[in-house]
Amino acid sequence: MPVRITKMIIIYLMKKNLIYLAVLLIFLAGAAYAQDDSDSGRNGKKRSPGEMMKKEMQLLKDSLNLTDSQKPFVQKVLEDSFKKMADVRKNNGGMEEMKSVMDERDTNLKTVLTEEQWAKYNELQKSRRDKFRDDDSGNHKHRRNGNPNN
């Protein structure tokens, strides 16, 4: 009989340890998922202002069919805009400062784009805002540390 009781105790302890291990794994998985990486892009990779500017330039070239004479001006406007946005973020600037930078960018772009291109640009910006709102569902994941007041 003592051997049978010993086996039962060992089996009981093994099951108990498996339960603890399962709880630990679930906790670790949840902690890894919940990590906040507010500087990351949607795919989790951090992008520099230069990389974002290149991606934006390519998008505008393709979407707006920019002419060869428009490309250098648009690139300069985007470079300035992304540098200013990086400075605003670095200095913990608010939405008003970011909006000011975006308004300046749009004013400069409007001077070089045709009416048709400007209309396409505005539609592109509107669809981005709509997509951003749909993706976030009002949770404002883009805010620092998950705090909507930042």
C-alpha cells in the first residue's frame, strides 16, 4: 500500500506543477502581448523619419502621378515636414503643434500640385484619417504609454 500512496502523491504533485506551469505561460504570453511600443509602426518595426518620408514620397509619386519637375519640391516639403514632426515628438509637443506642421506641409504642397492632384491628395488624407479611426476604434493606441491624455 505505501508504494501506491507514494505514486498517487507523485502524480498529484506532477499535475499541480503542470497547472502552475500553464498559468505561468499564460501570464508570460499576456505580458508579452501587452508591451507598449508607442514608437513602432503598425507592423511593430520602428521607422526613422527618413524611412517614413521615403515611403510617403513613393506613395505620392504613385498616387498623384507627380511630374519630374514636381518631385524635388514635394520631396523637400516632405523632408521638412518629417523633421519638424520628429522635433515636435522629441519635445513632447501637442496636437496643436503637429496640426500646425501638417497645415504648413499642405499649404506648401498646394502651391505645386494641380487642382486634380490636390483633390486626390485630399482624398488620400481623408481615407487615411478614416482608416486610422477604424483601426483604433477610439482606443487611441498611438498615444504614449496608453494614456489618452498624452
